[in-house]
Amino acid sequence: MIARRLLRRGSVAAADQLLVWLESSLTEDIRLSVARARLLEWRRREPQLALSVIEAAQRRMPETAPDLETRLARLRRKVALRGRGHGRGQRNVRGVQLEAPILDSPV
């Protein structure tokens, strides 16, 4: 709940630090790993780091592996697409020419 409040206030880095600390302290709680992965993926736009958090959680808690499969597969697809330059938010700006009128009168 504290991490959620930090996020609402715009303190993404503080929320991430809190979740890192909690995740290292409570290693058997899958919810912390999922919360941190969500923060990394959606707020910090770092799906590669989110993927590494989920993979580490899967190694740490193999009994929860089936619960993580959907998220893991989606993150792997997202990371693979970004590697090829097809991620959301990336635009192909090659070949774009900007035009602006030239004014003859002084400003």
C-alpha cells in the first residue's frame, strides 16, 4: 500500500526502492515480485528489467511458476519486439521532413 501511494504521488523511484527492499526481505511472497515487475514495465517502461524480476521470482519460487507463465510469455514477446524496434511509443522518423513557413516581416 505504501508503494501504491508513492506511485500516486509520482515517486516511481522511491516505490521501486521500497519494492526492492521488501522483495529481498520477504523472498517467498510472489505479489512483491509481480508488483515490482508491473512498476518496471508500465511506469518505468523497462520490460527487460521486469522480465528479469519475474524470471528471478520463478527460480526462487518454482511452485508458483504456473502463475507467472502468462506474464512471463508476454514480457518475452514485448522484449523481443522492442529488440527489433517494434515497441509501442517508438516511431519511425526516418524520411520525415518538417516544413514551416518563412515570414518576411520582422517580429
